[in-house]
Amino acid sequence: KHWTAVLERQPDFYEAHCNLGAVLAELGRYEEAEKHFRRSLELNPDFSQAHEHLARLAALAGRKAEEVFHKGELVRLDPGYARARNNYGLALLSAGKAGEAAGQFKEAIALRPGLAEPHSNLGMALYTLGKREEAVEAFRVALKIDPSLAEAHNNMGMALLSLGRAAEAEQSFRSAVGLKGREVPFHLNWGIAAANAGKYAEAELHLRDALALAPDNPQVKQTLESVLQLKKNAGVPAGK
């Protein structure tokens, strides 16, 4: 009501439009909120808060190109802000632009080399580009800065697994599960790595842990069935 009253008196007050939009967005009234954010930008195209809000709404709606645009505008408005570049990189990566994303993560790292997330995200971009060895190194740097990044452990495991280094991958997935024990993909990936290393009984245990967390997950079910068949073909006694 306050911001509505303000806009009745000052209809071209761009900050009031943005603030009213923020209130409406919190209430889940996204379409109305978006109109006010857009009006705010019409009045001041360089108002970063409106770009932030519109990027968030675009992400919620799955409008990736729009999210990329607004996060790119935030970088344009503050090119020396490492987190803005990191977030822009994530939007680009999600939109399938891994090469451009890698560039933004590298810029973020140049600005804040001690920030773990851009190193980890660079690892994902490099992995997506098929540069698996470089990806592993980027994850290593991220984890040296912050060993508690469970996703970085998991993603490094995926990169190692793709390089045929199953034993090392297992260590990464073990660390990921130790940090976030209820993440189904971590258990699933650990099971796949164990199976690739020929440890079918161990793989079964990890996949059953994944199944306990997600009983209806088709990928977990299918992978477990495959491992049980491999275990049977290898002549591993039941329960071993």
C-alpha cells in the first residue's frame, strides 16, 4: 500500500516501481511484479536492482535468454564485481553457452582468485566443453580454497570417471556424500564409479542408498538392475 501510494503521487519514481515489484514478487504475484520492474527499467535502464529482480523472475520461469540478458547487464554496470561475473557465467552455462561461461568464470577468478565458486563453476564449463583434465584441475583449486563444496567433489568425480580414473572418482564421491548425505546423484555416481572399478557389491550398496532416498527414481532403478546383472555375471556371491 505504501509504494502504491507513493506511485500515485510520483508515477515516474523508478525506485518505487522496483520496490513495489519486490513486494508483489514476495507475494507470488509475479506478472504484476514484472510489470513494475520493467517500468523501473524504462525510467532508468541502468538501475541494477531491477535487472536483478528480472533475472530472478526469468530464472523461475525458465526464460534463459532473458536471464542471460539481465545478468549480462549487471556485469556491464559493474564489471569489477566478481560475483556478478560468476552469476552471469552460471546463466550462460545453463543456456548452453559453455565457452562464454568459461570466459566469465575466468574474469571472476582474475578479480577474486580466493573465491572458490568461480573455480568450481569453471570446472563445470570445461567439463561441458570436453576439457576434462583442465576441469579436474579447476575443481582441485576450488576444493583447496573450500573443501566443503560438496558439488565440486561430485563434479570432480564425474570428470575423473570420464577419464577412466574410477578409483580417484570414488574418493571424490565419498567426500561429496560425507558432506551432503541425502543427495541422490552423489550416491548414484559413487555406485557407478564402484561398478566401473569392478566393485559390484560395493556399487550395489551405494545404489541401494540412492534408492532408499528416491524409491521412484528410474535412473537409480535401471543402474541398480544393471549392476546386479554384472554382479551375477561376475559370479560374486550374494551379499558380497
